[in-house]
Amino acid sequence: MEQRIFDRTGQRVSAVGLGTWQLGADWGEVKEDEALAVLEASVEAGVTFFDTADVYGDGRSERLIGRFLRECPDAGVLVATKMGRRTAQDPALFTLDNFRSWTDRSRRNLGVDRLDLVQLHCPPTPVFSSDAVFDALDTLVAEGRIAAYGVSVETCAEALTAIARTGTASVQIILNPFRLKPLEEVLPAAADAGVGVIARVPLASGLLSGRYTERTVFPPDDHRTYNRHGEAFDQGETFSGVDYATGVAAAVEFAALAPGGASPAQTALRWILQQPGVSTVIPGARDREQATTNAAAAALPPLPDHTLDAIRDLYDRRIRPLVHHRW
């Protein structure tokens, strides 16, 4: 697996990482042995970067990763977690004392003395402009609680504000063939500043896998059922903000662009990896096969120019009017 570097910290991450939201909650139930098997299969496939959050299953995802790391101490995995979504989304609560409390809990969950990377978890927009917030993050580094910090954002404007902060190691942002706006300013700015880019929601909540139809029914505890219109959190996190019917139709057209030997999901991941400035992409997985197949996208040859052009055309025709102005 190709390894890429967060320039500001020198931390190395696999080109394809693993997102672990599925292992915590909001995607239907995943049993503990199945979750551990996903982590194991990912490492066997060359993955060295896990992304989690203290809110995924109220810490379940972190605890599962912690158990895996104890049982596989030589796995060589860099673990990024997130903080700030287990409380009211009030900028006044983003304080050093709370950061210490939140990171102490994550350290216990993961069973580590120092967290590799902590990201603000899509906080209220004013947080990104607060000197006090970033001073507090610097203090966590100085105290040895965390090795580095980054941000997870909803909008390109938030990403650009965070990139301008000299201590920001990484920016996590939604990037996939149905969400192209970050290509315009965010990726170039991150590359110029040496800030790593973590591409999340790479398959548009599974739409780009090509497996769903308009008749697909998701479980009640799956955010693809209960958050289609932003009822629980930002709408952009579910199907990348694209309405479901449009997304299914566009996904059929996208699937036809997959080259021989590659699935639609692998094609989407390969597209992301080709974008200049991307450090790692973090698809989720519910079983060993899915984890292995996702990781294999890193070994695919680059998509040819005619495929890249067709993906851009698909976005411009079907998706741009729905999402480009919003995030």
C-alpha cells in the first residue's frame, strides 16, 4: 500500500485508510467479532490509518480499535479520532478544560497515553476562527495528550479557515465524484500549506457502490433512513447531500464508467486518490471482503482522461445544482 505523509507532522498514512463510523453506530448493527474482523482485514491489506470519533456508538468504535491494538500491538496503525459532537454545539463549550476531558476519555477508550491525531468534529463555524480554540489545541500537544490535531469540516470555507492555522496537521472533508467543490480551492491551499487532506464519505453513503435502487430500504437506525433531510446532523453527511432518487440515477451512470476489472466503488476511490493533495481516503466497511476490496483500489491504474472528463460531466449535469453552492 502506498504511504503518504502529512507534511506538517511527518506522520505517514496509507493512501486508503478505514473509516469506522459503521463500527460504532448509525449504519445498522455490526457485531463485535465482525468489527474486529474488518480491522484485521484492513491491516492485512496494507491499511495503516484508522479514523474514528468519540461519538461513534458513544465510544464503541474507539473501544473496538483499542481492543484490536492491544491484541495486535505490531499493526503499525495511526489512529485519528475526533471530539466535540458529544456536547451541545455551542462555541463557548470548546475550551481547554473540555478538550482535556474529551481527550482523556478517548485515551481511555483507545488504551493509549497519547492520541496520534485529534480532529475537531465538524464544530460550529465560529470555532474555526477562535484563537483560544487553537491555543488550547496547541496546549494539548505541549502536554503530550495528543501528537497532532486537525479538523473535520462541512464546508470548503471552514476548511480554508483551518488550513490558515499554522498548527493544523490535517483537514477532513467530504470529497467524492458527487462532491467536487473541494478541488477548486481547498486541495490546492492544503497542498501549498503542507496540510494533509482526509477524504471522507468517499462513496456518498454507498450510492457510488451502485448497489442501491429506489426501492432499497435501510434499517431505522441507519442515518440513510433518518437523516436524509438533515434531521439529526448536517444533511451533507448522508448521500453527500444529494436527494436519494437523483443519487441512485446518477450512480447508475457512474457505474457504467468503471473500467474493466474495477467495481464502481473502487472507481470512486481511485478517482479520489488521483486528486492532487489528497493524503488518504477513508471508506467504511462492514465485513472483511468489503475492507479488502476497498484497500485494493490503491493498486488500480490511474483512471484515463476520458473517464475523468466523463465523471466531471456527470457531476455538472446531475449533481452540481444540488450541492455545489451549499458546502
